[in-house]
Amino acid sequence: MILIEVLTAAGALEEEGRRRLGGRLIDAFMQGDTVDEVPAAHHAGEVAESARALTQVLFHQPATWVLGGRGPADPADPPRYVVRISLPAPWRKDVSAEAIERLTGAVAAFEAEEGRSADRVLCEPHAWVQLLGVPEGSMGMLGRPFGSVDLIDHLTRPHRRAIGEAAATADLPEGHVLDPVCGMVVDLAATDLTLELDGTVHGFCHGQCRRVFADEHGVTVAGGAPA
């Protein structure tokens, strides 16, 4: 449900290079997070692997690519890049800045691997990254529409029991807990995204994880506000 599209001029990259770049882009986008330098729990990694399995990279090579500058330039030598990511609209704002930095870095690393200057895509506008938010209900699989909360539920459901078991024994800094939905480490002092169930306060990395938990357990969010 995450689609990465890469546009390069015809002939700019060979098949093997496209595959290596595609792998780098997936790795960059799925890179694990930390909270105050505390690594995410192992089960958050399993959730990330579920998301990776739903991520696809498509390469497009337009026959014609016209550059707007007045001087002569070949868009294939050195290659220009447009990288587009389609993802649920509610996620776009949260991930845009970091995703643009990571994906540009992945293109730069690929350029260095190819024997070209990595600085070219870091200092010149030769790699353009766009994040496109798909409106809720406008993407789907399994024969039905999937909203962003549906997708989180689908990605985390196989792992939530194991995450709950890990949370009971996790060796975390004081005041930190595991998000019971995705397994990310949450600092309770730094978030108001919490819910109490059976005397236990649960913290969440995102409001949508809290919504999944609330829906699953029939918990009412304080004040009746959306999770």
C-alpha cells in the first residue's frame, strides 16, 4: 500500500542499477526510528517488515525529458530523478520531511556507488521527491477500500499479542512504554496519546495506533475526542 515511483530518462539506468536503487529507496523509507536514542522494540521491526512487504517500487523511463534550463543538458547524463511516493493522506504531513531527506540520501548513495558525485543530488536540484497523499477510501486491497487506520490494523494485527507479551518484560527507561499496537517505544512524559485499560496506562506513537487499540478493546477516549 506504499507505492514508490522513480522517473529517469530513457537509458539513464540499466536493469541491475534500477533494482539496486529500488532496494535502497525501500530501505531508506522503512528505516527504523528511535525515541531519545532508545531503539524501537524488536516487534516494531516485525511490523515494519509487514509494511515492507506491501511496498512496491516502479520505474518509469519517459521517452522524452525536457529540461527547463537554457543551456544544453542531457537528463540521462548525469541522471535526473523524480521520486514519487503514494501513501495514505493522513500520514503525509507526519513523514514528509524525514522521508524527503532519507530518499534523497538513498539516491545520493546510489550515485556514489555508480562512481558519480553524491554531492550532485544534495547540492543541485537533480533529485525531486514528492509525497502524494491518497484520500481516505481511495486505495484498497483484498477487494475492499482500506483507510489509514484499516491499514495499521492490518499491518499490526499478526504481531500485537507478541508486542503485548514483550511490553510486560521490556527493559525500558523509567517512564517509557511500548505502544501496544506497533511496538514503538513511547515516552509517557512527552505525549498525551494515552489510554488506560484495567489499571494500565498505555502510550501510543500516533493517534491512529490509539484508535486501533481503542476500537479493539472498546475503550472510550477521554472526553469522547477522536483517538
